[in-house]
Amino acid sequence: MNAPARPPMPAQQQPMPGYTNAMSPRPDHGETSYEGSGRLKGLKALVTGGDSGIGRAVCLAFAREGADVCIAYLEEHEDAEETRRLVEEAGRTAILSAGDISDPQFCKRLVDDAAEALGGLDILVNNAAHQASFEKPEDISDEEWAHTFAVNVHAMFYLSKAALKHMKAGGSIINTASINSDQPNPSLLAYATTKGAIHNFTAGLAQALGARNIRVNAVAPGPIWTPLIPSTMPEEAVRTFGTSVPMGRPGQPAELATAYVMLADPRSSYVSGATVAVTGGKAFL
């Protein structure tokens, strides 16, 4: 892995949802550094938000560990095609599925289509998320609040519920939480609140599915350099992004991939209800 970039980051802004090629510096997804060892050989995975950022790093790592992958995304077709190229370059099957996971009907179709195309479903990674910054709570519209919950929380339930029709004992559900789960950034009030809900949802679902031997865990990233940052944060926040953690820099998507691989690995058979914090040294309580 190349030496990670340190703040100050170059001034930059993008419209939502953000695109990888417009970022400076470009995020590191493990393209030249991640080496697999067959930990997920023959498994079938669905990754939401798989086009870029953390999702791309997870898709790449899963493929190099031997998994076939369905890459779900909203509308970032160019980014999704690059993720597909990386998965196929690793010798694995990649399928793309574009759509809005705030729609429960799309969530159900997405899971069923992924399971049919891949020949089963062993791993679900609920990674896609929506966030936006606001100076004051009064600036958050009712529609924005509802949309944030629809994408970040409601979709996670719809997708997990649909996946249970296809998952056998040994299956794994991995949710992307956040350091905001317990240390909320007030400018990200709606997003942070949903991440707290995801932490709770993970713990509850793990208990509900324990008897079926389907594991449910979460990864809680700190500040990670993805298209979400320049497309949803003020320019000054982008410039100083990552300075709030002890390492003094944002993490790269590649630096999270091993956490998702560990949680997806069938050999992690007694790990359920856990949250793995990847926060650059900032305590997750």
C-alpha cells in the first residue's frame, strides 16, 4: 500500500453522490497491495455501495479471497464498471445492479437476483449510506431526515430479511456502522443517528439469528477517504479531514478490507454481535 495521504487535503467539492476519478488524491482500494489467500473460496457475496470507497475495497478483497460478488450501487456507473473490472481481473464473477435501496421492492429484487445470478448467497454486506452536513438541526428538512433513515436503516432491514431466504447456516451479514455510532458529529446529526441505530440493529439481529448459525457483525470506520467526503462535507472539513483522530490522517478504503474479510471468513465461526472499530486510534466506546 502506498503511503497514505495526510491533511491538509487539496480543496475540492463534488455533487452527490461523488465519484472516485474526481478525487485528489485518489483513494487506495488495495489495487496493488491486497493479496488473497483463499479465505472466501467459492462463496457468494452481495455488497451494497460496492462501486467506490469502502465498498470497492471490500469487493476487491472478497474477489481476491475467492468470492463471486454482486456489486450494488445507486447510479455511479463508471465507478461500478471499474469495480467489476477489478473483481473479474481476480478471476471471479462480478454482476452489477443499479438502483435505489430506499425502495423496499428494489431491495427484495436485488437480493433475489443476486442469489440467482451467483448461484446462492453466503455474505451480505450492508455498506451503502447517505449523509449530508448541516450547521443547525433546523436546517435538516423532514424529507432529508426520512431519506437518511430510508437508505441507512430501513434498507438494511429489507436487505437482511430478504437475504435470510437464501442464506444457509454459516452465512454472514456485515453492516457498516461508524465512529459516529457513539461519538456523533453534530453537523451529521441524521447520519450519526442512523449509525447508532445500525449498531443496535447488528447486536439485536445477531441474537435473533444465533440459533440459525448466521453471524451478524459490524465494522465501525473512522474518517475514511471516499467520494462521500468531498460530495457531502464543506470544503474546510474536507481540507482537515482525518485530523481528529490520533493518527492525524484519514484512513484509506484498503485499510478496512481485512476487517470485512475476517468477519466474512467461515473460520470466524464464533464471532457474532461484534463491532470492529477501524478508527485510526480513536476509542470506540
